[in-house]
Amino acid sequence: MTQKELHAQRLLNEAREASARLHTRRHFLKDCAFGFGSLALGSLLQSCGLGGSGAPAANLFDPAHPLLPKLPQFAAKAKSVIYLHMAGAPSQLELFDYKPELMKLDGQDCPPSLLEGKRFAFIRGVPKMLGPQARFAQYGQSGVWISDNLPHLSGIVDEISFLKAVTTDQFNHAPAQLLMHTGGPRLGRPSMGSWVTYGLGTENQNLPGFVVLTSGGKFPDAGKSVWGSGFLPSVYQGVQCRSEGDPVLFINDPKGMDRDLRKASINAINKVNEEEYQEYNDPEILSRISQYEMAYRMQMSVPKVMDITKEPQYIHDMYGTKPGEAHFANNVLLARKLVEKGVRFVQLFDWGWDSHGTDQSLSIDVGLINKCRQTDKAVTALILDLKQRGLLEDTLVVWGGEFGRTPMMENREGKQNPFKGRDHHTEAFTIWMAGGGIRKGTSYGETDNIGYSSISGKVTAFDIQATILNQLGFDHEKFTYQFQGRPFRLTDVHGKVIQEIIA
């Protein structure tokens, strides 16, 4: 045997010895009983038609090949999703929801009727009303009102469908983000990207089905839970990639180990995992095997697809990218490259949109403007680039935050903050969608004359989730996963498809 083969065999023997030490009588009785119970329950559920996604039996979860492409429940209009989440909640009143009547109230005391019986994160006492801190104009054949904070996006409004009356019941960042992405404000539920890859698999077996990219210097307030797999097998959780340095940590071979030796080590580990699975029938062991094999294949594919330096100069000019930096525009370009290579769900989180007015970077009149300057060009380029490549019709692009901002100024402890800012607001905010079978150049929903309450076309996070799943070919009420004795779904017991924005 060669030196490499001897080393791999030694790794295998050590792993087997470690595994054998775990096989105590108590361990055997506990895990094997669970394994046999899972087998019996799985057979019973499948015979009753309750096993997983609601798709035909051939498309149910295959633990040996969890990421193979699967058929949706019905013909889909979209094959992939790019979800752009502006973490912190951008102010709809400075971007999309034009309210000239609010300007007339600027500086006046907030009417008691807007405060009584309401809960706010930071407003105390009687705040002042705050008029729009931007200029608005109508654009496109659709005549959509857009502020001068988004000069690039204003040129493509006829590709977009705006939801102007989105509501939520969560006014703190972490639970609101969890609700938007997992269908619940508490930890433990699978993220939307995990549901999508569970239902559809991925078209490229050398790349993850669900990729996450972050910018802005911090994670979203809800942390990595917003791309976790919850009670779904862990193979469906989002894989976080970086836009600078190695795209995935530890993707390169360690010093002193070449690719062949690494493959031999993975084979040895997976051999032990296979033996464990044969004994205990735990599907998480198969997820572990799949993840080891995916990690090995990613060594070849990920560095190539994540390298934006090979893109032509006109693309860099179009997006405003800065190769080698952790930059929002880089991530947006990477999102296009990833869906082009068959990745099913790409989630971008950009931190820094919280506009309280406690300092200049978190203000409406400085911080928000800076965030728009950092993102507007790249987001617009994404829509145009997908369209010119013939990808927009198959790719659903979603943009939004976790809640809106109040029409009155924030005032902590009854004192006005030093800079202009707005508090968290649950009753009205804007999210937009484009591509993937969504109607072009339309607005749905309306708020009152100061942007405080949704008065028509009111939708929730569950409705948005139901609509995204619908475009991917799933009935959100029938797309389920059996857990703790009942079928769970992304939209819980809520949600309706927003038919008004579907082409």
C-alpha cells in the first residue's frame, strides 16, 4: 500500500474504534428502538399519503440523494429565487409610499389617536410628525411614485410589482425577520430557502441548493436562524458564502494534504457513517454523508462560480462591483452567477437599514440615503442583467425588510432623538417582486393619507410566502413536512396567494 492509502486506512480504523466504543447496551437500546420506530412510522405515513411534500411518491424525500432535482406539485413559473433582505427595515415613506399630506403635518404633535392602544419599540410621550425626507416623481408607463433616493430603480419600475400594504404583528427585528423567513417569530422553524430546496432539490449537484450572502458588516438580528433548516434535515440549511477571501471557510486543502488524500479521508469517514446508518436508520447520518460529499465537490465548483474578477468590465460598471471587498454589489452579482449555475435559492442580507435617528448613520436624512447609494445601482443591474440573459422569467426577485417605519419621529424617553429617525412600524410597509411570473408594472395595496395604516390590499408575510411557493409550483397548504405528530408547512395555518400580482 502507498503512504496515502496507509494514512487513509489508519483514519478508517480509528473512526471504527471510536464508533465501537459508543455501542454500549444503553446506546444500542435507545437508538435502535428509535430507528425501528422511525421505519414503522415512515411506512405508515407513506401508506397514508402523508410523507412530506405532497408530491407523487417518486418525488418524496430521498434520504440517500436529498438534493436531486424534484418535480413541483404543478407547473412552475419560476425555477429559482433571489431574496434581497434589507435588514433593519427601510423606510417606505422615503422610498415608495408618497404621502404629500404627511408633509403638511411635519413638526406638529402626533395626534393621540395614532398612539392610543398602540405598541411601539421606542416612542415615548408625544412625538412630532415627520414629513417625507425625499422628493418623489412618477416613472414608467405604470406611473409608480419613486423617491429620488432610488434614481436607478426608477428606470425599471415597469418590470416590478409593488406591494404597498404589507403588515406584520412583530415590531422587534429578530422575531420580525424570523416571521418573514421561517413563518414564525420564534426559533426552530425551517427557513423559506430550506423549504424550497427540500421541495425542489437543486439543478447543480456541485453547488448547494440554498446559498446565503451577507453584507453591511453584521449578521441580521435573528442570526443564522433565518437560513437554518429547523426540523428539516440539516442538508437543506443555507450555506453561507463570502464575497472576499475563500468563498467558504476551509474549502481549500489544509497544509500537507492534497486532494486525493482528502478524498480518501472523506471516503473513510463516510464508510463509517454508512455503517452507522445501516444500524440506526437515522436520516441525519445520510445528511452528514451528503454534506461531506457536497463539500468535496464544492472545492472545484465554488471557487469558479464565486470569482467575479473574470466578469467583463461592462458588468462591473453596471453593478458597481468592487472585487476583493465585502460589498453588497459583489453579492448581487454573485447571486446572478449562482442562479445561472442552477442554485435554487439565493438569500442576500444587507445590514444597516435601521433608521432611528440616534446617530447620523441611523438617520432618515443621512444613513438611509447612504444605504440607497450603496444598493440602488446593483439591484437595478440585477433585474436588467437577468432580463438580458433570459433568466428573469424563470427567476423570482424579492426585495424588502421585516417591517416599516412610523410617520412620526422616534423619541426615546419622551425626548426627540438628535437626528431625524422613525420608529418600527407594523401596520404598513412596502415589498416588491419582479420576474418569475409576477405581473409587471403594477402596485397592489394602499395606505392612508399619512402612510400609517393599510386601507386596502393588505397582505402579510404568510401571503408573500404562499405567493413565492406558488410561483415555484407548490400549493402552500399541501406542501408539508411531518414533524412531532402533525404536518407542518411554511405558512403555518395562514396565508393566501396574492393573485393580483401574478401575470
